[in-house]
Amino acid sequence: MTSTSSFPRIWMITGASRGLGARIAEAALAQGDAVVATARDAAAVQQRFGHSEALLALGMDVTDEAQTARAVEAALARFGRIDVLVNNAGYGLLGAVEEATADEVRRLFETNVFGLLNVARAVLPVMRERRAGHVINISSLGGYQSGPGFGVYCASKFAVEGLTEALHGELAPLGIHATVVEPGYFRTEFLESASLSVSPRILDDYATTAGAVRQAAKQISLNQPGDPVRLAQAVMQLVASPTPPLRLPLGSDTLQVIADKHAFVERETMQWQALAASTDFPW
């Protein structure tokens, strides 16, 4: 086991070979922490970060529960503990809900939801034993509000939001934090082919809704307003807080989406309040 006395925190980050996961790993290493960086291809992680006593690069498919358990064992053998888990591995699916096949939906949920659960189940016993730790699940502004073209992807992130809310309540009495991070559009490769699956089936009836989003995604890709380096620094501040939030929206676009949704829900709830209340048993 490598001595951990010189490392303030030990991180385990999934999907760390590129995008937000890589940026978070870089920021953690830069501040003197140790990182267990996982991806399907360990060589890609090693190539990105090089060799360091503070880095353990592991090949791990989050959909493989046995492989995930072995990765956690390797992390413990190297560093002895895991202080911060960042569930970042995942990908997007672009297309109308009806356009997505059952296989596309199933594969997306296997990674974005069931994969996250595999990793959480493997790491949480370590944190419970120490009565300390922080689970950070990467969601999206699409985890707060869904929309045409990304309905299935947003559904997977809605699941991540619900799981994190429950974890927050279950883990708080044990001294463990749980936070769901909701990035908006950040300038990564997320809308490129390596991270975004596009449903090949196209139905003309959705041309002005999901179809328009298909076209917009091409224009937005690599032109997003969010700075991933600043996001990584925000995550460092999140972990350093003694009282981290349940939700951390990142990006002015996410803040606007949340404000707009709250206003919409408030208006609609007031409009239908009488009918909603009428369903109680009469007293």
C-alpha cells in the first residue's frame, strides 16, 4: 500500500480519460490529492496523465459489477481509502423519445444509471466503515428539466437526481455527503461522437422539435459557454466545504433553466390547484 499521509484526499473518478472527468482529475492532482482514475481504456487515462505516485489508472467498465468491485479493491490496496467518489461515466443519446429503440434506451440506462449504482455499491461500504466520504454524481441541466431531442438521456439523469436525493438522506446520519452536480453546456467533447449517440431513426413529424435539436447540437458542439477548467475548480470548492449542498447547478444556463422551470411549475400548479386539492377525501 502506498503511504497516504501526504495525500489530503483520495478521489475515485469514473470516465476520467476525457471531458469533465479528466478536468476534475487534473484539478485534484494539482492540489496534491491522489486520484484513482478509471475509464474503459486504462491506457487512455495513463496517456492523459502520465505516471505519478498520486495516480492509479484503472480500466473499468461501470456496467460490469465484478470489474467495478475489483477496481475498488485495487484502489484500496494502493491508497487504503476512498474519500471522494465522482460518478462521471456516462454518455448522451440524441433523438425523439419515439425514435429511440429499446436497445438504445437499455444501453444508455446500463451506463448512466445502473453503472452509477454498481460503483456506488462498491464504494459505499468503504465510506460507511470510516463514517466519512463524499459521493458526487454528475447529472446535467437535463436532470432538472427535460426537453425535445434529449428525452431519454434526461430520463437517465432524472434517475440520477432521484437516487442522489435518497442517498443524501440515507448517508447524512453516517457522516457521508451526497451531491448531485448539474452542469449546463460546457465546452467538452460531450456533443461529439465519442460521447453522444444519435438515434439513426428519424421521423418527419418531429422535425420542428427533436429534429431542430439535432441540428442545434451540431452548432453548439465545441462552442458551449461553460469553461470545464472552472467547473473542475468549483468541484474542488464543493469538496472542501464542510456543509456541501444536495444540488450544485453549474453554469449560468443551468441557473436560468432552473428559474424558468420553477416559474412554470408555480404558474401551472396555481392554475390547477383547485382540481388537485379536490381529490382528497372530504372531511
